[in-house]
Amino acid sequence: MQSDAQAADRSGEAAPDTALLVAYGNGDAVAGRDLVARLAPRLYAYAARMLRDGPEAEDVVQETMIRLWKIAPEWRQGEAKVSTWAYRVTMNLVTDRLRARRPSVTIDAVAEPAADLADAVETMTDVARARALDDALAALPERQRQAVVLRHLEGLPNPEIARIMDIGVEAVESLTARGKRGLAAALSGRKEELGYGNG
Amino acid sequence: MAMADEITSRDDAALDRLLAAGRNAAPAPGADFLARLEADAETHLPRPAPGAAPRPVPTLGHRLSGWLTAGGLATAAAAGVWIGFAAPDTLNSLAGYGTTATATDDGFTISELVPTPEQAAYGE
């Protein structure tokens, strides 16, 4: 696992983001625009999936980026991966907003649970699949949803998710596995068996 | 809260199809929003610290002001010396004393120490 984390740190994506941020910290405006283009779409997709609210997702991403700009002059090469830091800030802001809300979606609100997941998915259009997934994700416990979104929708490696969520890699694996079971349960109507009950 | 059965391979494949559809339908930020973020980046762009800024090139006025200051000081010093010599006579006149007051132990009178008008004019 340690080697996975080290491999993630050595991945080719980390250095350019860091170099851009250091350049921005030294007054390079173009580097700032490049960072917006690289980070904002990914952070927005994550925030929008978690919050299911576009304007709220925009607020969260804007706040994350402003915090990034403010910390830029103190950022040092090799300190951390910029995208990991940004995802983590976004995740914390999202969590704050989710906790401030009253629970609005429960597992019972998942649309049209099917008796057999595979059969149901087979008959759906891609749009319907994406919508069904969105509904099922909303029914997952928050930490499972974070892990599933980061792993299976944002495509991040487990070691990076572990750093974002401040947990071990094994805990990430556990959360994503339980999250997938939860998705399957939500979509196939077996929620009671998996213990999620009515909320 | 025991987790029940594992996902069947058939369900797992179905989930993968759902997740693939989800990846393809990722929420995307609007152009206006991205423009706002770029404007924020510009607003918060760090400016060079004052100590790191290059020193401005001195203007002609800056260069001359130093010489003018020194010239003014020199003029004031010279005026002070002249006043030092000339003042006793003037003060004595104003005070109503004569100009033949006896000088010190050396036996010189003040009038002997004060430069004549010709001597004073020579320095100008």
C-alpha cells in the first residue's frame, strides 16, 4: 500500500499542477487560468454529484479556488498534490452543507426500484441509467457516497482518495465495496436486507 | 447491521454500466462560472512584495535636490560665520553702546576684529 501511495505521488499529474500553483504564487496570471481549467470541472462534478444542486456546487468550488489562491504564495514544491488538497477542501465544504440540510432524500425516494437490477439496467437508456445512478447515490450514507463518487465516477486511485478523506486505503476499499452493494440494493429493492431501513 | 450477500457478477456488470453512464453524464460547469473563477484568480493574484520591487531610477529632480540641500547648508553656514563677525557691532549700536569697547586681554578692540565693508564685500 505504501508503494501505491508513493506511486501516486510520483504520477505525472502532480508536478504540473504544483508548478502552476507556485508560478501563480509568484504573480503569473496565466498559471491561475490554467489551474481553473484543470481543477474546476473536476471539483464541480464532484460537488454537484454530492449536493445535487448546481448553484450550491458553484459556491463550494468558488470557495475552494479562492482558498487555493490565498494559500498559493506559501505553497512549496513537494508539499502535497494540489488536486488532493482541492478535493479535500471541496469535500469538507460539501459535508458542511449536507449537514446543514434536513435529510431530503431517503432510500425510499429512489425511483422505481426494480426486482432485478441487471434486467432493469438492460432496458434503460443511458440518460435513465445516469438518473437512476444519481438517485441511488443520494440514498447512500455520506462517506460511502464520497468514496464511490471519487473512485468510480471521478476515477481517482484509492491512495489519493485515502488522503482526501483522511483515512486508510483499506477503509476506502471497504467504503467503496459497501457503497456498491448499497447502490445495488437501492436499485433492486433489497434495501431492508442490507440494513439501511427507512433512513 | 450485517452486510448481506455479495453482489452477483450479473448485478456487478449492471452496476458498471450504470457507473459508466454516470461518468459520461458528469455535471459540467458553465462558461460564465469558469469566467468568474478566472476573475477571482486575477483578483487574488499575488503582487510582488515592496522589498522585492526594483528600485526606481532617480529623476533629475531627485539628483538635483541633494545638491540643492548641500548648497543651502553651505550658504547658511557662511551666513552664520559672517553674522558672528558682524553682529557685535550691530548689537552694540542697537543697544546704544559705543563701538570702542575694550576687547579682551589681548588688547584688541571689537572694531579691529570686525571685517571692513570692503572685506565683507570681497567674500560675495
